[in-house]
Amino acid sequence: MPGNLKVCYFVNSGSEANDVAMLMARAYTGNYDIIALRNAYHGGNMSAMGLTAHSTWKFNVPHSFGVHHAIAADPYRGQWGRNDPDAGRNYAADVKSVIDYATPGQIAAFIAEARPAGERLCQT
Ligand SMILES: Cc1ncc(COP(=O)(O)O)c(C=O)c1O
């Protein structure tokens, strides 16, 4: 394993992996708040549903404690398109704004899907 990583923790699902990731990030940093992106799917258990940010997979149960959703960078349908030279800066500014105005200014983690699912980007 790379660097000083010496432990592997096997889990049963992506939801459980994200649950453990949230716990580790909070335990390690001492911070509570987590930034996720809108339109994301991170799982369906209570904690991962909080990271998930699409009405299709969110239900009327308590979830999302300490999770805040910033605008997902989407050059296809996003509010700042691929030809906008300021798009990246604008999306990053929204993340900073969420940190500045929705958290104590310190976060435990930022989570984003490496490849947001195309089918969700097509829903309106
Ligand atoms: C990015 C991402 N995170 C988490 C999950 C949740 O995984 P699981 O269904 O194994 O709980 C999924 C499942 O599709 C996923 O695509």
C-alpha cells in the first residue's frame, strides 16, 4: 500500500464505505461539517443519504446532519458552461461560500463523485 497506509477495512457496500469515511474524517479532523455536491449519489443508508443530493434518493427521514451541498461543476447543463473561462473559479467560489456561510469555517471532509452519473444530469 502507498506511503504509511497499513490497514485495509473491508465493508459490504459503497454506502457503508462512505459511512466509515465520514466517521474517520470527523474523528481525525475534530470537525463535523462535510461538503458534498448537488446531484450526487453516495448511498442510501442514513448517513450516505445525507451526502446524496437528488430527490430521487432522499426520503422523509432524518438525514444530512452536518452535510452541506455545493453546486456541482457541470459544463453541460450547469449554470456556468464549458466556454465560460470563469466556470471553474465560480464553482470553487460556491464551495468556499458554503464553507464560509454554512459551517464554522472548518470542515471534516469534501466528497465528490469522480464521474457523476450522466442519467441524473439528464433529469430536469
Ligand atoms: C458514487 C457512489 N457512491 C456510493 C454508492 C452506494 O453504493 P452501495 O449501493 O453499494 O451502497 C454508489 C452506488 O451506486 C455510487 O455510485
